[in-house]
Amino acid sequence: MNMPTYDYKCTVCNHTFEMFQPMIANPIKDCPECRGVVKRLIGAGAGPIFKGSGFYQTDYKNKSVSSANSSPVKTAKPKSSDKEKKPSIKKSTE
């Protein structure tokens, strides 16, 4: 069973240390250096660990589908008459 690591800092001598404790254990109260009062620090914890496949887009691509079975994508092209309808902008030379 893995136990989480808790960070502590002494309020008297500023000594910082880590303790491996079960989640149900009470927080440490005394500094191991000066026996002063300690405070448990809030940590970010461990980040997620991604092991194995399935984390990249390429892992999910269906390789059995060939390009012949897929339908071509049609794109809209501007008509030549659209260019003629645009008003021309004239710069004034004043």
C-alpha cells in the first residue's frame, strides 16, 4: 500500500521536512529539530502518470479504412461574377 508524502514546516525554526503517513493518520505536531509547532503544507501532489497506449490521436485512427472507401470533400469556390460585383475603392488625391 502506497502512503502519501506530507510536507511540514516548523513555525519556530522554519525547518521543512517530509513524512510518509497513511491518510487516516493525524498530522505531526512537533518539529523533529526543535520540538516547536509545525504546520502541514498544502502540496500540489503527484501529477498523473500516463502509461501505455491511448494517449495520442494516432492511437485511435482506424487503419483498416482505405482512402478509396471515403468520399471526397468538396470545397466551395468563389464564382467569377462575385469578383465583378465588388465596388472599387478610389483614393482621393486632395
